[in-house]
Amino acid sequence: GDPDPVLRCIVSGFFANAAKFHSTGAYRTIRDDHELHIHPTSVLYAEKPPRWVVYNEVIQTAKYYMRDVTAIESAWLLELAPHFYQQGT
């Protein structure tokens, strides 16, 4: 039924690998502001880009691509990793 408990578990493990969709059409990591893109083999590649994601790994080819990407709620980052994120980051 409800995927939120599973997604929250993913966020609790991969909170450091969070990125936000930027107006340039790419994602930017939250802590280091690196530019990332969703890998073309991802299910999310052809979809409307989620505003917030976490990912498992980054692959470098012509660009830096995120693999194993999951759409999340930004509030979960503050709730599940307050030691890593602060309001306003």
C-alpha cells in the first residue's frame, strides 16, 4: 500500500546522497552543489523530474549520472538526518 515507510528507510540510509532539481534542468547535490543528471537507464529518466531525490551511486561519462534514484520529500532529510542537514540548506 503506502510506500512512504520504505522511502523513509531509504532516506535514512542515503541521506548524504540527496539532490534537488535545479532550474538549469540538472540536479544539484545539497551539501556540495555538484551537478548531477538522472542516468538514461533509470525509470525516472523519461518522467517529469522529481524535485528531490536520493541516489545510490554516481557514474561519470560525459556527465555525472545518478544511479538507483528515488524521489523523496525534502522534509524527510531534516527529520531523519538532523545531524547532517539544517533548515535552509
